Amino acid sequence: MLAASHADLIYSRHGSLEAGQAFYADVKRRLTKYGRSPDALKILPGANFVIGDTQADAQEKLRAIRLQQVSPRNAIVFLEQVWNRDLSNYDPDGPLPDIEPDISETRLAQGRANNQDVAGRLETARVWRELAERDKLSIRQLIIRVTGRQHFVGTPDEIATEINHYVQADAADGFVFAPHLTPGGFDEFVERVVPILQERGVYRTDYVEATLRSNLGLPDRLAQYSTPNLAAAV
């Protein structure tokens, strides 16, 4: 794996603690093959947060945000990338198409969901259909479900607890958070969540080093590959 031999950071995407732990363990285990310590590479999944005064309040905010992010038209377009068919006549608030994906090599649409071979698209369609039938999801509800990245949702205390749990349980070394709104999307997180993490001793209170690498606890590559002191060898 190229990342295990050369990377300093991996920006990953995992929707559950278990998936994050499996990926984390696999990558960290590979580092030893290249003579690197587990701390030589940081795994930082992308994540979002939604803060509420109560869990119910936060969940309602998340629901409103995701409905804005996945419009009816966007839901159909995303589904078309897997089904490889024109689905514009289908109701985004209705059930999944009763037809199977087109398995021809011709691509109807390009996009992240279509970066799969035929077998991958068929398997994705099967999993999505099972999920939609089990949870009685419409097309739009399904796409909202499967396209969401890791979310930390709840009160400030609940979010701080869950973030720390992921790190302490070896599912991540930290997170790259992307606010739903810019600018200003981080303000509430900084004001309400960060102080709790600092009080618990799991988030820094200042930056004592001069570089991002040093503050992340990564080894100094300049020192690692610097020219030996010739005078000392005489």
C-alpha cells in the first residue's frame, strides 16, 4: 500500500466505529513492513457535526440539513449513476425502480457512485434495495442515508464524548471536520465542544511547535533524510 510506505496523513471515510477500527488496524499494521512506527502516519476521517440543546433537537437539525443537501433532483441523478439508466420519470419520494441496473459498459452519467465496475454496481444496487425495503425508504431518503459522511450529532457533551471514544478506541487519530455552513460554521463547535475536550485533557490548549507536522506528532522528515555531519566522521 502506497499510503503505508509514504503517506503522513490519510483522509478516510467511514460511517461506523467498527469500520473505522478495521481500517485503522489494517493500515497501522502495514507500516511495520516499511520500517515505520504506527505514529508515523495519522488517520483522519472526514466528519460533520450537528449541535443541539438536546439529542432530539440535534437530530431534527440534521434532518433539515440533509434535506437541503439532497434535493429531489440530486437524489435521482445519484441513483442514475448506479442504475446506469434514465430515471427522470421516477418519483424521488417513491420506491426504488423495479428494474435492475443496466450492465452495459456505456456510462449514462459520471460521478463518484459510478466509479465501479458492473459487478460493483449490481452489488451496490442489491444492498441499497435491501436497505430501502427493510427501513421503508424512498429514493430520496435512501440517497440521504447512503451519502452521509460520519456525523457527530447531539449535545456538546455527547459530541465530545463520542469524538474521544473514536480516538481512544483506535478508530481514528482525529478528524477533519467540514461545517455545513461557511463562513462561521465552526464557531459553535469551537465555543461549545472544544472547551469540553480541553477540560478532559484530550485536546490541546495551545500550539507549542512551529510546524503542522510537529503539532501532529509526525516524525521530522528533514532530519530523517538530512546529510550526515562529515566533520563528525573524520
